Amino acid sequence: MLQVVEATSEKALKDFITFPHHLYRNDPNYTPELTRDQKLHFSRKNPFFRYSRVRFFLAKADGKILGRVVSIINKRHIELHNEKAGFFGFYESVNDQSVANALLDRVAKELRKEGLELIRGPMNFSTNEQCGFLIEGYDSPAMLLMPYNPPYYHELMQTWGMKKAKDLLAFIKAVPEDLPEKIYRAAEIAERRGIRARRIDKSKLRAEMKAFQEIYNSAWKDNWGFIPFDDEELDYMVERLKPIIKPELTIIAEKDGYPVGFLGIFPDYNLVLRKMKGRLTPWSILKALYYHNKIEDLRLLLLGVRPEYRLRGVDALLFREAFRGARGYKRAEFSWILEDNLPVIRLVEMIGGRLYKRYRIYEKKL
């Protein structure tokens, strides 16, 4: 008999974390996250839990786990957007509509109890992290901190009554020897206006990322689904990204020492994670050390320009400096980009980016 139970014990949480490893065991495009990192992310050490209520659920039948999901009540989103919306996230399941219905019905029940009127997702946990289901581009693995899922999730969501809320786009581009001349001209315009770009100083990483926080919260504040970073979340993010930040790929644009733009490109460490298979053992660490130097792909993860400095060539200046540090890599992914963020889409297309993956966030009235 199918039942949905809350994962409250240490063993149940471990089952929740490791279920995808079994679900995707024959899928070479799946990237398992380290179990150790997931335990931390799902603990109270994650500052997201300070203002959100999260419950973890497993779908079981005859002692076998068939799916998982979390319900999320993000108080900051409700207050900031004045919207009675709750979320589901970390969804995984077998291809069985009854399992999907049971999991989503349970989340809907939790959200209704709190007076919410809309369910939206997947969010893992917010728009500051992984979100959306892959609906186009299943022929290659997802890059660093991007989601991956089987094609049948789209049908499961639609059959339950979900509709599209927003699509997120990922573009791919071979790392060029030279950028288009338009980029160089726009960057020179920014420099003539006194704007300078520099690599971050990793010895002062907290202060450098504080600049990113301020730029991000200013640049993204009007975007759909935006949730600002506070200081505790910044510290948490810095600790997670510190091992993989490359100063030559992380650029700050300044006007008289005042940060006006930020860009961060990261090597695609998913290659390493696929070799480690979610486990941290002496053998997997040796694999990580070996494959670390074989990473060929990049993901542009962090990008923001203060609103008052847009259309001044700042983004072109950031791209120019970052791609100088990208030589030696083969491809760069630009993701994710809201489908209606036309200025950024046009910029990426001008560089030669090609749309190759699409992700969807769904919603349904409760």
C-alpha cells in the first residue's frame, strides 16, 4: 500500500538523500551530490531555515522508497512578494502518477493548512539555488549547481494539474579566442567613463563577496521570484563556493572603488562529482584529485550590474576580463536566465551563446 511519511529520523533523512542515487543508477548524465554536503544543507546550519518551514516526505510501498519531496513555506517570499505561495522542492520519483499525486497532495495539504493559495516549484530551496525541472536538453549532464531529471517529470506535473509559471534558459558557447568586436567597443566605453574591472582577491574573499551581495540585491530586486541574500546566507554561500572559486574567473567592476558589477564563472565540478558517486572515501578523493585537472567546461553562475550602471558597457567589461581567464577551457554555459530577461539573453546571443537547455517552474492554485 502506498503511503507518504515524514522523514524525521536520521535514517529517514539518509534515505531521502540517497534515494536519487538508486533512481538514477543507470543514467550516465546524473550527477550525485556528496551525501555529507546534503546532510549539512538539510540541517539547521543552513540559514534558509531561519525564515522558512521545511518538511521532508518519502513515498513508500511495501517497504520500498518510490519518491521524495519537501514542502516549503518561505516567509520572506510571502512578505516580499505579498503572495500566498508555498513551494515544493527536491522532488524525485519513479515514473508512476499515483506516486507523484501522493507526494504533491501531501505538500498541498501542508500549504493549505497555513492558509496558502498557490503551490509552485520545484525550488531547492529558492531562486537563489537550484530550481525548475529540465524539459529540453536531456542529451548531456547538467553543469555545476543545475538540476537534472528524467523527461517523465513534465507529464507527472501536468497530469496533477500544474501549469507553467516560468521557464529558465541555459545557453552554451565554445570558449572563444576572441569575443565579438561589439563587446570590446562596449568595454572601452565603460573604461572611458572611469569604470575598471579587476579579479577578486581570494585572501579577502568575504569582503569581495560582500560586494557581490550588495550588487545582487540591487540588480535582481525587481526580478520574478527574487529573494535577497542576507549576511548569514552570504557566509554560508562563501563557505560552499570557496573551494571552487577561481580569481581569474571572478571579476568585480568598480567606479572610483565603488563596486558596480560582478561576474563569477566556475569550473564544472560536476565532472568530479560524477566520479565520486556521492561518496567521500579515500578512493573517491583520489578520483577527485585526478579529474579536477580534466574539467573542460565552465558555468557563468554569478552576474549582476547595479541598475544605475546598466547600458554603460559594464557587462561587456566583465565578460572581456573573465574570458581572458577562461582560456584553456572548451565550453561555457550561461545559466540560468529568465525567459523574459531579454537584455541578458541578447547579450549572450551577441557573444554567440546557443540555447541548449530549458527548465520549467510549475504552479497550481490550491
